[in-house]
Amino acid sequence: MQIDSVKSEKAFLRKKYSALRSSTDDDEKKRIDALIAEALFSLEEYKNAKTVFLYASKGGEADTFGIMERALADKKSVALPRCRDNCEMDFYYIGSANDLELGSFGVYEPKPTAKFADPDDGDLCVVPGLLFSKGGARLGYGKGFYDRFLPRFKGTSAGLCAFAFLTDSLPSEATDRAVDMVITENGVYRA
């Protein structure tokens, strides 16, 4: 598949699934989010993790604020990304949601005073995406932040999504980075 064709297909999928995501019933979304979180908490990768890299969910993404609270209650170190101007990001430790501020792209990020989290120290990285494949491919939002970060991360990566946002395959480019597993309300799919 040619690069222009891949980019066009990705743009089409982003538009289609963004519309689908925004039409999801709030109560159904909460139910699905709770099941996804419980599936995550039941994994050995979560149970054994000392440091969890998360993101602050927004819009129709699987809720990570409850996961953040639980991970902190479970005495895990929790780090979230802070974006830099060059479409790169670094993770920083937080002690609660109070350590976040509204940052790039309308997403909550750790405050500038937060302590840097070395990617080598992360055991589990929960990765956002609009759409995932059963093999771990992901369709993000087009800026490539996680495609640049994941090669630096040595732990296990996991995408969270409702089963309705899981496909058999996705168009990809050489720079796209897959996750090790995808967690849905219907089960865990390992790459």
C-alpha cells in the first residue's frame, strides 16, 4: 500500500470512528470502562508493575482517571506524559490528579514541577488510541507521540478500547508502533 493511500485510509478511519465514539451512550461507556479497568487490574503485568505510565483520558477514550486512582491506591508509582513542542513527550510522576494541569491539545499533563520518569523505569505503559487491531496495531490521533516514545520504553505496552473499536487489521506505516496487548471489555488480545 502506498504512503498516500495509507494516510488517506487512516484519515477516513479517524473520521468514521471519532463519530462512532461520540455517539456512544454515557451509561454504556461507563459500564464498558469499568470492565476494561477490571481486566487491566487482573493482569499479572499490572499486579507486578511497580511503575505504571498512564495518560489522562479525554472525550470518548476509555477512562484512565479511575485507573490512576487505583494504581496510586495500590502503591504504584504513576507517571503521565507531558508534551514538548517537537511532537515528543516525556513522562513525569504524579501523586494524584491534583498534580495535573490542562496542557497540549486540551489534555491534562503533569505540572512543570513534576519529577521526570525514566522510560527504563516503567513496567507498564497504557497507550491511547482511537482504534486498535487484535494484533496490537493502533490508530492514534496523527501526531506520532507514542510512535516516537514506545521504542524508548522497555516494559509492556497496553492499549485500552471498547470492543467496538477493535479490528482485525489496520493500515500502517514503517514509523507506526504497535502495543503488546489490547484490553477490551470482552477480553485481552496479546500481540
